[in-house]
Amino acid sequence: MLSTDGRRRSFYTVEADLRRNPSDLEFVNQAEVLRHSSVPGAYIRAGTHHHALEGLGAPLSFGLPELRGKPALIVGVNEDESELLDIYGLSERYVSSRAKDLLLGIDPGAFEFAECATADGVGRLIEPYWMMDVIRVVEHWDEERSKVLWHRDLRADDPGQADNPLITRLQDVYFPSIAKDEHAFYLLRYPRDFIFDQTIVNAWREAGLTGAFFTPLQPPTSEEAVDADHFYNYPYWSDRD
């Protein structure tokens, strides 16, 4: 889809900014809040929004897990309060109240949140962080024009992966079916990371929010290219300089 001024609309996968310390938090009451799985010591975090995908034995799940109580977090376990990030987590995500407000203000139908009782690293109660996930899931993109790395191609030496329907890496991707008021979503065949459009990414950057890293799914701007070594799809864009 093109933007209103005729330019290609920009999208980004959202990853943890590993130049910071995105895992510097503790889920204090995880054992009480999350259900135990059949694996000893593990807990069920699967979301409650299920989507079938042909070729997989079970549906993919998105969104927040079922919670048996209010999550309690310590954020910035090893950081000063002034260094707290606005998003923590490497797979499950926890966002600050100001990040939640920004996201809901732009695309209220895309997200699911659960309030967490939150303390900083010295035990002081602070404004709550929120367990967060994206719940909008889209199935279609322009496969002909897009460049992606399929899991079956990455594992071409494994006959058992020949029918794997999942994408391992998004590189240069066109999303013509995304409506102009849809700014955040998962691509069904790529459940690793959710995706933000330029509207959210610009707002996040302008607000000075921290903890997220945005990998462009179109040619990066000159400002973005400075961080190309950190792109999840590196070296795809670097090889095109």
C-alpha cells in the first residue's frame, strides 16, 4: 500500500534493543500467575488468540496468556531509575505506561495489555508497567515483490522441512492489504516479531521512548542505515550499498 502522498508505506519488525539491557526485569510471581506446563519448571505463556496455518500440527497463538492474578514485576533490577526502559523482554514484552498510552492512542485495536504491580530495582513502587502483545494477525502480503527467507530454504538439507510454512526472516516486504488505520500486526507466517508501521515508529522515536529496535522492511533511510549492523535481517541491506 502507498501512503497518501504516493510513497511506499514503511514497516518495521520490533525487536529488543540489545545495546541496552532489555532483560533487566524480574517476573516476581510468575509461578502463581502463569499456569504450569507439562514441562517441569516451565509455565504456559501461549496467547488466547489462535490462528490455524496449513502445514503446522497446531494453531499459532498470539496475545496475552491466561493470567491467574496480577503480575508483579521488578524493572531495572540492575539500573538506576533514570535508566529504565520503556519496553522490556526478549519474547514476552512489558511496556511503560507512557508507551502503552502512545500505542493505544495510535492503534487501539491492535494491542492487549495487563497491568503489572511494578517496583524498581531498590523496591520502590513506580507507575505500572504492562504485559503487552499485539493481537492483530494478517495473512497476506505481496509474495511476488517481497524478499523473505523461508525456513524450508534455510534447512534445504532436511527433507522434513520441505513443507514448513513459516518464514525465518523478513527482508524487503510489501503489505498492500494493510489498511491505513492498521499500524501494528503480526504476519501469520512470521510469529517471531510483531510489526509496526512508520506512524508508530516515528511517534516512538519522537517521544524518546527506549528499549525497542526497529528493523526496516524496506530500504533504510540514511539515518537508519547507521545501525545496519544491528538489523535482524543483516546483512541483506548492507549487501545492497
